Amino acid sequence: MEAPRAPVPDQPAPTGRNRAVDEPYSVELRCSPDGPGLVVAARAQARLDGHPGVVSIHSAHLDSDGRGSVQLGWAGSTLTGLIARRGASCGGLAGADVAQIGVEVASVLADAHGMRPPLVHGAIDHTVIRLDRWGKTRLDAFGAGCHGHLTATPPDDVNALLCMLHRLLRTDQHESDGKVRQFLSRATAATAGGALGARELAQALSTLSWQGHGFLPPGSSAVSSTGTEAGAADRVNGHSTCLTAEDRTAILGDELQPTPGCELPKGFVPLRRLARGGHGDVWLARDHLLARDVVVKQYRNNDALERELRALGHLDGHRASVERYLFAHGSAPAPPAIVLGWCEGGALASDHPWSPTELAHLGAQVADALGVLHGRGLVHGDIKPQNLLADRWGAVRLADFSVTGADGARGSPECSPRHAPPEQLDGGALTPAADLAALAATLYHLGEGYPPLERGDGTEALVARRLSGVKPALPQSMASLPGLSTWVMAQLSPDPCDRPNGGAAVAAATLRALVRPTPCHLNDNDAPAHPTGHGQVDLRARLATKRFAWPTLPRSGTALTALGSLVASLLLASVLVSRAWAGPSPAPPELSDPQTRAGLRAAMALPPPDPLSESRPTDASLSAAPSGSAVLRVTGRFEGRPWLVRRDDFAVTEGLVDDRPFAFGVVGPKGSIAGPTHSALIRSNQASLRLPPGERSDGAAVTSCVRVIGIDLPDDPSPALCWSR
């Protein structure tokens, strides 16, 4: 039985609406009497779940009679519709537009072909290219090219893309389009021999789009070398990536039954609890019908639910926001829930210092999403590293809109006191300026390894300093990009009237200008080194190393970066020139030597450990007493040298240990959290340390974990040792 190709009309009518909020939440619904065939095609596209260049699959449903339906995110018109609206007089698209479309589609294909097993589209043409509400290209209809015994390969996709780009070019001869046409002809010839893969094509088209001239002269290595997709073609050639009828029965046959005793929406199986808070529980769950992991966020508070739905509706499809797939109204015993895309990279962490250019890219992307919210009269209200999530495609996603409120409304007391501005901590009205100040505090935290005004003496002392108007020290991590440092310090001004007032859109443009050269400045060596095609910050290298190590940036030259920094600095200086600063900020506690400073910073920057870890390091041991205290002993590589201890305390609720600590830091001589001060340094003649039990004001049980850091080995801490009170 053939899997029918789902029709993609010129302008599909959006169906569905989020009735809980004012903003319509448009979706696209596809139905078929061949339910298994439709769902199998959707499952193929769901392998690229969360990709910014792919139409998102929200949910799938199979009836007992074999009929099926698939709900997709509303992705706008197809290229067919765009060309038709331009009219016959235009005769197609300009060369620059064709090159940009090629970059974005080739980038998607490169990621799809790089999967194991490779995912091949098999039906590339202008009817499967969509233009979403944000003006971005999205590829649709993966799995629609399955036709029984026929087998498509990655080179087939590349060749089909090149043929489509040829057809999209304007028919009349424009001088500016000649080089694009010439490049496409040479690339087609190279593809015929299997030498040009999707990744190389994306690189070449990216350079063509930026520079306006051909990237592949005769003999170019990008044409003559073998691409990664060529090897992928060998692995799938002769073996269809589509599923047979027997495969469908085996995969889908037993997935219509509800999960007994499960409180999640029907069709989702819980894997583990990610968080538990006042608004409800957050679960990592498995959507078996689409064979993917998702996040199910349950709500006990209807106000928080409505706030989240309203914000997600406004940001529907935005590449800097978490993806909303499904809203389940809930029926006993399951509470109402939202099904979201799973960002497997987790929250951004400061365990490895972020470079200034990385922070500028990150800030611009988040500011773009904030600009959308602010334009709809909403304020996020809780910008912090924990609410910025990294997905597997290298994008940063803004999350957790449960405290989002209207511009001018009273701020929520649930915001992060370590990042919120003084007016929000003081109970004042929410404003867009508060979001930008919190964003600046977040960038400061990621760059320095600790939030502004953090001295290691607790949150209450930090809040007191912020409310009293103390200004943070200049971020040393941003010294090489003074424009970024200037923007961050301006946004961290205690008085909102002293901050730049251009809004999120101006903030995004300012931050982006610091690191992105303009095409008129490019030369032959300025090709973007890592094109993603989607204007995204690419975090995949950091995800691969678990330390979020960034890829290199375009080779734009230090002169251009310095020029961008100077321009941004002058713009911000013009806002601040008439304002008197209260003087230099109090410096952090002075440390005696660089080695001690490095050890303290490394200890404070460690990410939270796994509180369920049962590691048994050879160079440290822990003995727990019935009273809840413990004794830590160091041996091996830590003997005879100064050392530090990083401690994390986790709450235990109903037998479940939270995966985020409620308190953490470097411990002092008495074993309690003391912060990054000299008193935390344990001398070389001390081989043990008594640790008191963890305590919470509500009397809840506590699980504590400690790690040992040698002063001369700051990048090699011991595994975590955990015990419970």
C-alpha cells in the first residue's frame, strides 16, 4: 500500500483556534482515510522535531476505523502562492531571494541527511516550501515521497532543490541574477557526480547570498570534494527510508490504548518529572504515535495557564520561543496541560564562560522574542538563564510564561531575585524595560559566572544591594567587546530612567550590530563559516561537548567587529552622556592570587549535579550520620594541596528529588554554604570536613551533594557525593 502524498495547497486554510486566549492560535489539519500512512509520513517529519526550518508536527490521531488526522503548525503560503501573487510580469524571483531560499532549504536537508538513519525528503519542489508569519522558509511534506519500492537518496534531494531554484529565477535576464544562474548550472553538474552534498550547497549559497558573486569557480574544493551526504547515500541506497505496510502495523498497532493509571493526557507516557512548582508539575513524556519526546506542563493554577497560553499564542512559530503542540483541557484525574517541544540541551549554564560575541548573538535572539511580547502589551517578567533553553538544533528558546503579565500590571513575586531589576523587586509595575534589564543581568551571569552584585552572602543581601542602588562591577568577560559591556551596564542602571529607552527591537538591532558585518563590508574571505540559514545562534557544538562550546563566527575580521562595537558604544553613550554616574561599583571580594580566584570561579560555575548519583570517586569519600550530617574525606590527588568544596542542596517532595537545587555555593570551614570568599579555602594540611545537614524553612527533606575542587586543578572536580537528611 502506498503512503499517499498529503496535498499542500497554495494557501491552506488555517483551522483551529485557541479559545482560552484573545490571540487566535492557527493550525493546519490534514485528514486521510489511510490513517497509518498519514501518521507514518508525519512521524518522518517529526524526526526533525523543533527544527526552525521545518513545519512543526503538533499532534496525530488514529481512529479505530483506520482514518487519521495530523495537526501541524500554521506555516503560511507556499512558494507557488508567492510567485502567483507577484504576477506574470515579474516572471519569478530575484537571484538574491533564490539564493537565500536555497540556503535555508539546503541547511534543513543537511541536518536531515546527517541523521542516523538519514532522513530523505524525496519530493522537493515549490509546493513544499512554506513562508511562515515571521518571514522564514520552512520545509514541509517529509515522508510524502514514499512510493513503495522507489528509493530516494540524499543526492536526489540536492538535485531536486537545484532544479527548483533554477525554475524560481526570473525568466527575463537581469544582470544581477546572472551569477546565481551560472552557479546553479555548475552546482547541478557537480551534483550529477554525487560530489556536492546539502551541507556544501548551503555553504556555497550562503557565500553567494552575502557576497553577490559565485563561490564555486572551476576546481573549487566544495564541488570536487565528496560531501557527507554522498556517504549517507551509500548507506540508504537500495534500502527505502519509507515504511512498508507491515512496518506500520508493527509500529502503530498497539499505540491506540491509553496508559493505565497515568495522569498525563491520553497518548503520552511519563518518563520522568522535570520540575515541580506552585503552578504544577513538568514532565518529560513520550509521544508514541509520533515517536518523540515532549514536555507536558500540568497546571493547578488557571491564571498561570491562561498567561502561558496567551504568550505562546502570540509567539506561535517564533524561532526564539518554545514550541506549543497541544492544549489538553484535562479530565479527572489529569489536570489541564500544555504539550511543548522538548529542548534537550536544557537551561543555559555558566559552567563554561561565554564569549562576548556569543552573548551578543544570544541577547539579540532573546530580544527578538521579547519584542513580539512587548508589541502585544505583555511583559515576560522572569528572564533568567533557567528560562532560556537550548534545543538540539542550536537554537535558544525562551520558556516559562506562567508569570507573564500585562504592561503596567503589578509584577509577580515569583520572579528570580538574582536577575530582576529593583523596580520589580520592590513590587512596582511590570514594564518592557524590566525584561531588558533582566536580560542584561542574564548575559552578565553567563559571562561572569555569577549574577550582578553576587557576593556569596545569600539572596537577601543581594536584593538589599540592588534595592539600595548599588551598581555592579564592570563585566571583565566583555572587555573585548566594549559595546556589549556598555549596553549591559546601561540596562543594569538601578533607575529605569537611566536605561536606554529604545525597546526590545532597538536592543536586538544594537546587539546584532556588534558582531554581524554588513554585506557591503565583505570581501572574498568573509564567507559565513557556519551557515544555518535561519538567523539562529548555533549551539550545537556546545551541546555536543556538554559544555555548550560555540562554533567559530564568520571570518569578518577584527576591524569590523571593533567598528560594530564602536558604533554601538557611541549610540549608547549618546543616551548616557548627560547622566551622572554615582561612581565605580564596589568590587567583589579581593582574592590573594589568580590561582585561588580561578578555583573559586570554577566552583561557583559548576552546573548542578545529579542528586540521584551513586558515584564512588577514588579521591574522596563521604560518611553520613543518622543525624543528617556527614564527613567528607579527601585522598589521592587532593592530598597535600589546597581544595574547595561546592555544595548543592535539593528539596525532596513526596519522595521525589528536585532536579534543581534550592541552595548552592562554596562551603566554608563549618561546612555550610559561604560563597566565593577566602574563608572557603581549605588548606593543604586538612584532609576532612564535617558537613551539617541541609535545611529548609518549611521542614522538607533535603538531599545534599558535594564536589571537591583542587585549587591547581580547577577544571577537574571530583564526581558528586550525595546524602540525604
